[in-house]
Amino acid sequence: MTKIGGTTKRYYKETRGMKVSGGQFVKAGTTLTREGHRWKPGHNVVGLNHLSAICDGEVYFTRKKGNYKRAVTVIHIKPVAAKKKTQTN
């Protein structure tokens, strides 16, 4: 009997990497990257290899020099401003 479908090894290789793009709105707890050493956490982002958003907001990226002058991408979340309720009389 033959096994139909992909292997788990292939699945793990395919699901690595960036999960969101710049300018995209994300909610708190959303996974931004998976298994990557080339991305570093910035403002409102936590994690080492699996980066996650702390708060709701818009994703943006910056570049900086890492170890040995290697470029590193830093992922930030710009928080959404709280909506103020206005009362009309």
C-alpha cells in the first residue's frame, strides 16, 4: 500500500518563513514569522525564532546591520489608535 500525500518533513520546510507582509493589519497573538534567524523583533513584537505580535496594528519593516555587517530585517507593529467615542447632544 502506498502513502498518498506529502511527508511531514516537506510540510515543515514549506511552512517556514514570513507569514505577513508590510502594511498588513494583524491582531494580537498573530504569528509573523516561523523559524527564521534573519528577522529580529522590534516594537510590539516578541519571540526569538517564532515572532508574534503583542498588540493589534499595522506591520512595518526596517533594516539594520547585524553581526559581522550582515543585514538584518527588524519587524515592528504600529499600534492602532484607540477610537474616541463622541457624544452628540
